[in-house]
Amino acid sequence: MRIQFLGAAGEVTGSCYLVAVRETKFLVDCGLFQGMQLADQRCHAQFAFDPTRLDAVVLTHAHIDHCGRVPQLFARGFRGPVYATEPTAALAKLQWDDALSLMEEKQKRENHLPLYGATDVERAKHSLVGLPYGHRQKMSGDVDFIFHDAGHIFGSAWVEVRGGERVAVFSGDIGNDNVPIVRETEQIVACDVLVTEATYGDRTHSSTATRREDLRRVILDAVKRGGALMIAAFSLERTQEILFELNQLIEHERALPRVPIFLDSPLAIRANAVFRKFTSYYDEAAAAAWRAGDDFLDFPGLHVTASVADSKLINTTPNPKIIIAGSGMLVGGRITHHLMRYLPDLHSTLLLVSYQAEGTLGRKIKDRAHSVMINGEHILVRCVVEKIDSYSAHGDQEKLLRWMVSGKEPPKQVVVVHSDPPAATEFCAIARTRNHVNIEAAMSGQILEI
């Protein structure tokens, strides 16, 4: 088995691994590069392989940095199956439609060439093969694989790949503990190599036990100041977690004042329908609530603004109010319009509940920039900026170290991806000492033979 690291090696985004077992060649993930100024150029670059020679693509989950370039494969000649869990297949379709829409807008605004077109998206959709967790899928006479629950976002998986006599595990993204709606991460299997993310390999999260109370505190403080509270959340999973928590605070604990709450994310609104369809993937708490008739993605005071016209009406609603919008890293979506309006407002609040990659607008604001550039305008940052890292969908250093050796025997070799170099270096050093594993950080373009 040969693995080549073509994305998320020495960086957090752009997941893409080319796997070859004798004559069988396939990708694990094919995601967008995000954040840095060169990301667009890298997304438009030629692939380091011939897409027409690929047998398949295996997706770990539906975040755009893991699935966003799949239609581009079809634009360049790929015609094979795209395997994913059933929820991931449904959510990936929404992601590709949303990405295409954003690229077409950018083309009109900046004459920026899209990565792919509508025909490519349709081909990608028709090639999706949805599989349940635990199903052994044969790809060829030499290769089969199984999806296991990663506990990261709805439908996310880590992948057990068997090629000949070798076993490789690709983590995708490993989830945080005690996350609403999704189940806990499954234990790892014995393997020759583990390719694992370490996004938070150099830090630990705040306790999830206080997560809901932390959210309640931020909301109460924001309402007291009398401004708008902007919650920047990824449309897949993070938004649904926030809605779940607000449902508990409003319907069950009656712990919040009545203020208008706007879900201003078309992608999140469409994703909610996927969550409601695949109820068998819920964890026990969410499943019990659903069986009891509680739609935990809805509650009194929630306004769903699907259209642009509905979104514009938010501006006419008096403060205080709460606006939930994407993207989580502030790199596009409707959140940018609210930022332009409320970042300069001393009475307003921005709440970050997601990882902020290097070079993103979210990272600049998180790092206390005095002003930022949005849609060609300099915007002062005068509002209160809050961050709750316990809502991260990624496992922290402690979770990753535990999961790595959660099986019957530790991996024979570990390769770290999805991690900025300082975090990867620290994570490797701690894993060697604590877990006694052979571990290294992947380099872009590196080829591993096992």
C-alpha cells in the first residue's frame, strides 16, 4: 500500500490522500484549501495525479475542506463512485450546491473563475454511494473499507482501509467528547498506519460540562449591552449544536430572556432537513428527544430567514437580537454582511465557536485586529469578541491521544495531518512519550510505503 499526502500536510485544510494498492488507486477526501491568500491558486492548480485513472473517492465527512474539490475531479475526467456515509452523501450535495453558488457570485463580482460548473456538480451527486457505519465495502479484489463513527459532525467517519495484507486508518476529523446529537467516537482498530488529524494537538478544550452555561452567559451579557449578538457557526453541525442548546435553554430551562433569534444561513436551513431525515444516526439523548416529539432544531422565537429578502429584514428588527450565520471562519456567507454592520458597534457582540484557521478573517478578529477588510471596505472592530472553544467539533490533545490507543493494540505507525506545524510538533512529542508510538508529521507530497 502506498499513501501520498496531497493536502492537509503541514496545514489544517485541503484534505486529500492518494492511496494505491497494486492497480487500485483511490482518494480519501478531496477538499478545498482555505485561509491563506494562495489558497485559491492551489485549488485551481492541476492535481498531482490523473483523475481519469482513479477508481473511487472515499469521503470522511461533508466539511468543505474534505469534500469541496470532488466536483473538480469530475470536471477533469473522473467518472468513478464517491463513497460516503448516508448523511455525508446528503450533506455533500448541499455543500457543492452552496460552493458553486458562492463561486458564481465571486465570478460576477471579481471575474474569478469557478473551480467547476453545474454539470460537474450534478455528476458528482449522481456518483455518490451512501453507506451505513460498519458495512464492509469492496472496492476491488485487493481493497475494501469500512466507515466507523468519528463523532465529529453528523455522518462523519474514520475509515478502515484494507489493502492486501495491510490496514490503514484515516481519521478524517475526530470529534470532541459529549457533543450534542452525534454519537461518541468509535474505538480504533489495529492497523499498520494511522493517518490522524491533530488540529488541536497542542491544546485542550474547556470542559464541555459548562458549555451551555457559557453560552447562556454570553447571551445574557449581549442582551444587557443592548446590541446584536452575532454567532458565527459552520452550517453543518455547529449550527445544529447551537440550536440544540438554545432549545434546551429556552424550552426546557426557561433560562433566557425572550429576544428574536434569526437562523440566517440557507445552507444550515437545508442541512436541518438532513438531520431530521436520518434520525437513526442520533445519539441517545437526541433520539429520546425526537421520539418524545421534541424538534430540538426549533423553539419559540426562532426565525428562519431562507431568502435574501428575509435576511435583509433582520436589519429592521430592533436590538437586542441574536443572529446565527455562517461561515464559521467568517470567510464568506451572510455573516459578512452582519459583521460590516455590527463590528463597529460598541454595544454588539461577536461569538466565535469554531476553529479559526491561519489567514482567515476569523483568525484576524480572534487575534484582536483593530480593523479588518470586508468586501473591499475597512471595518473597525469595536464590538465585544467572545470565544467558546468547548463547542469545537474537533477532539483536543487529550481526546486524540486517548483515541489513538483505544483499540486492542496501538498503531504500528502514526502520521499527523490537519495540523499547523507547531501543533503537530508538540503533538508528536507528547504521543511518543505517552503512547510510545512511532509518529511523524506528514509533509506535502510525501509518499509513504507500508
